[in-house]
Amino acid sequence: MVQITRYPILSHLRAEPNQHVMCFRRGKLVRSGRGLTFWFRPLNSAIAVLPAEDLEIPFLIHGRSKDFQEAHVQGAVTYRVANFDLLAQRADFSVDLVSGQYRHKPLERIAGAMTELAQQLAIDLLAQEPLARLLSVGCEQIRRQIDGGLRNDTGLTELGVAVVAVRVSAVSPSAEVEKALRIPIREAIQQDADEATFKRRAQAVEKERAIQENELQNKIELSKREAQLIEQQGTNERHRAIDESDASRIAAEGQASRHELDANARAAGIRVLEAAKVVAERERMVIYKEFTPERLMALAVQELAGKLNTIGEVTITPDHLGSIFKQLGLGSPGATEKVK
């Protein structure tokens, strides 16, 4: 409260800026204002100190809903002094001139009056709504009900008090009802949690299955590619074998062609040689045609003599020898001889 310093004849008062001081002397108002400091005589002075700041009154209201369930409303009302002169007339804000404290409890009286009015307004609304609705949208509805009722109340206006704001922080049922109401919600939350867990597990299983399918598809694809590789290798080997066979065939055909050409060349040479021999033999036969038989025999014997090293056995008849000897100028033998 205000600070009062006592001296032998006079006293000194010092108020804070958020305090409105009204000083009366012999029943007349001589000073009025915020944060005043002045000297006064305690014997003929009376001082009232009113709060100039916003004051807050918390409340807790117990009521019954439309469905006969207990409901508790918790909140606060903020108010201020709108008319200091009027409030000083309606309530006793005088202070002790020695201690500076209130002689009575005016703020408690104002708070009690406003709390009772807010409680009446809230109980009237609680009785019109079921508990479920009050718990869902009751805070705002009750706040509007209390705020409108306090602002429109003529008693507070005549008292010189103005409502600044009304807050309703909670509307709650009794402990038993609240516990019963929590069970379905708790079960629903637990079901949602279980559903989320099952869904997460299902997703994990689905992902695992997808991974396994992906691995299986990869193995199948690798197997297909391996089969294609083996098939391609076989095709390459076949092509290589065919190419080698073709190369061998071409080489063989070339070699055969070369052999054939060589054989044809040799045959041609032989034919030319034989033809020459035939021509020579024919020419010789023409020459021999003019010889007598005895001369031909002599030539035969002469040729035979040159080849005696290779002849194993020769039979000569007397006719042969006779012709030969005749050609040689010798007589003919009388009998057949065997020459070896």
C-alpha cells in the first residue's frame, strides 16, 4: 500500500504510480490523483487509495450440466476502476494513517461480487447444455456468456468498475466421469497406435517382399542373360567352326585345285611326251617298214644285247638265229639252242 512517514505534528504520504490517492480534509476532497506525495495532518485528514491498474480475479465455478453431470469451469476476470469517485463512494478504500494499510477489504468484496455474478452466468449456461457439448465447445460459449453478462450488468456500472477481459481456461467434468470419458478415447488412441503398428509392419513385410521379388527378378534376369551368353557363345563357336570348316574346305579345294592343275599339267606333259613318242615311233615304224625282216631281227638282237643285264631268260629258235646269222654273214645253226 502507500508509504506513510510519521512526524510529531505532520505525516508524509508517498503513493506509487499505479495507485490513485484521494485526500479528504474535514470531509472535503482536497487532493486526488495518481502517485501523489504530500504532507497531511492525521487529526483532520482521511485518505482513500484506489488501484489504478488492471486487476485479475480467478474463479472456479462448480455446476451441473443438462444431463445432470458435474462440470467445473476455471478461468479469470480482468477488470479496472472506471470511475474513482463513484467507486470511492460505493466502497470503503480508506487506509490507516499509521500503517498505510486498508482498514477493510474492499478489493475482496468487489472480487466476491464479480465472482458470484460470473458463477450465476456460467451455471445458467451449464444447465442448458449437455456435458459432451460443454467439453467440446463450452469454453468459448461460457466465456461469451460471462463476458456479456458482466459488461451489461448495471450493478458493476453503478459501482464504477469496468470489465477488461474474461478468460475461460478449462471446462472439466468430475474425476469419475472424466476417467470414464478417457477410456473410449484411450482405447481409440490405442487402436490407432496398434493400427499404425500393424500398418508399419505390413509395409515392412511388403517392402521385404518387394526386395525379395526384386532380388528374384534380378536372379531371373541374370539367368536369362547367362543363358543368352551361353547361347551366344555356342553360336560364336558354331560360326567359328563353320568359318574354320569353310577355311579348311577352301584350303582343301585350293590344294585340290593346285593338285589337279599339277596333275593336269603332268598329264598334259605326259600326253605331249607320249604323243611325241608316238610320232617318233610312228616315224620309226615308217623307217622300219622299209627294212627287211632279217635286218629288223638284227636290230632287235642288238637292242636285246643292250638289255641283257635286266633279262632273266631268252628263248631263241633256229629260225631266229638263222636270220640273225644271215644278216651277220654267218651260217645258220642246225638245232635250237637255249641261251641264258
